[in-house]
Amino acid sequence: MINVTVWNEFVHEKIRDDVKAVYPDGIHTVLADGLSKEGFACRTATLDQPEHGLTESVLNSTDVMLWWGHTAHELVDDDIAEAVARRVNEGMGLIVLHSGHFSKPFKQLMGTSCDLKWRVADEQEILWCVNPTHPIAQGVNPSITLDKEEMYGEFFDIPAPDELVYLSNFEGGEVFRSGCTYRRGHGKVFYFRPGHETYPTYYNQDIMHIISNAVRWAYPATNTRPEFGRQEPTRALGSKVMV
């Protein structure tokens, strides 16, 4: 059983009627419900909970975390953000969604500004799979059309991805690296672009299929943490290896 924690700042849904109309119980609830149907053990965490819902016990028992944030990045406690990044380096998978590109954990793991161009204008987005043999793309249509989405455009100030799985083009002419994988320490990171809060993107079966595949891909190979520090010799000092 893969243990998934879905983190969402859960701010827009409380203060904006247009967002509440799409996600009345929060983006995190829709994501968790969709992943639960795929057999994952899901729990949710939000900004307003103690320690943002990301206590040490929650982090230590999370195999893969999803992160959605937008308007409250700076309200995330630095210590919590550092703890999330540390868990990724220890092996936890992290899937960063849409405007989570500006989240503290993602920026810390990338080491860049993670800035980009954007525009909200009800534009069509087409996601093109540019790496069809990748596990994240398995069982998904070669292209996915979203009738309305927020535009993100290049240049996207991230390190060159280890693997580029999806590329988007928009009605206004821009392109964007929309599905990027990274390895950080012992953990895997997947950035996935779609998911503006005023559009029903996370109800799309193809989008959820990609996210489900990403959870399986990001699942740590082992939950055993590496040991560091002084090491006793594995054989008697002075002995020689016979070749």
C-alpha cells in the first residue's frame, strides 16, 4: 500500500465563490478521492492545521506527497518546508502541481527562482506526451486537450529536467515544459503543470491517470534511510584484498 499525503493550502476555496463552485470541498479532496479509487491510502493536510498538517509522524509515514499551493506560499513555515525537502532527499516522492512551482519546498529542491510567464484567459491547452515509454505516460492518450486552462509560458526558470514527459502548447501561441522529473538525493520529484483553481482540471480522467502513474513512479524503492557519519571498518585494518 502506497501512503499518499495530499497537501493543499485550501485558501481560494474558502474566499472565492468561483473556486468554491468548482471545488466546494477543496482541491485536496478531489485529488485524494481520485487517488483513493486507484487503491492508494490517502490523507489530506492543509495550511490552517497545526504544523500545516505535516507533523513529523505524518512526514515519516508518507511515501509520496502531492503539493498544491498558490496564494499563500509565504505563509508556509520555513521549518516545515525544509522538513518536506529533507524527506524528499531521504526518499519520499514529491509531486508538485500547477502553481506549486513557487512553493518553498520545490524552490529549495530546484535551487532556482522557478518563475515563468502566465495569463488567465480561458485558453485551450494541449498536453503532448514527448516521452511515451515513460512510466508516468503509460495508458494515457498521446495528447490531452483541456478546453480552458491558465497559460504558463517559457522561459520556465527550472534546472533542465532529468526527463521531460509532457510539453504543452496554448491557444495564444506559448509552449511550456509541463511534465518534468527530477531526482533529489534518494527521492523523486515530478512537476505537473495543469490545475488552475477555477477550472475542473482534476476531474479529468486523463489528468488523474497521469497523477496516479506519477505516484507509482515516485514511490521510494526502499523506506530504509541511509546512514551517515563515522563508519567502523568492515574488515580488520591492515588486511589486504587478494585479487
